[in-house]
Amino acid sequence: MKVLIVDDDEMVRTVCSGMLTLLRHEVVAVNGGEVAIRTLQSSETKFDLILLDELMPDMSGLQTMQKLAYLGIEVPIILCSGREMTVEEFTGSDELRPRAVLGKPFTIQRLQEAVLKALERS
């Protein structure tokens, strides 16, 4: 499975990449929403999942989700946050709702559970 990690913190990208690699996933990591959108639009390979940071300086995770929905890019999203959240906090259409949320910091086991939950409806 191919996963796109979107986070402005290089250390978070590195740790998440390592965890997902251990879980046998192919990983591409980028440092923001705009870069993620360009990557998704230009990539010849389809991504199966996006691990998306909630708070980033230029474009937040929620703004990134809105732009992806507007562009018709449909990839399951795990939204990562420094605060505890639930999927139920997100109202509106399915395109503007992550498939799973993950509070930071998280363990490899919690990441794996979130990946499985996010892919349940795929």
C-alpha cells in the first residue's frame, strides 16, 4: 500500500515514515498541504492513504481536505492532531471527514489500528 504523509515537522515525517515502512507500506512524505496536492495531482502512482497533520502553517489539514474534495481527489485520510479528536467532530459530507483520527504522539500499534480503520470502507 502506498501512503502519503503530510506534516510540516520533519521529525514527525521521519518517525511516521519509519513506522509505516516497518508495517510494510510504501511511503512518500511531504511538508505541507500545497505540496501534497501537487504530489497527488502529478503522481503517476495512486496513493491508497493519506496521513495528514491537522495544524500546518500555510494550509491546515482541514483546508487540505477541502481542496482535495474540490479537486475530486478521493483518498482515505487519517487526520493527525496534537489534541484528542474523534471522527464524529467532523460534520458535513464524507469528502470533508477523515476516515480516522490519531492523536500525537502515537505508537506503531495505534497507527496500524488507524490504518485498518481508514481502509475499512475502501
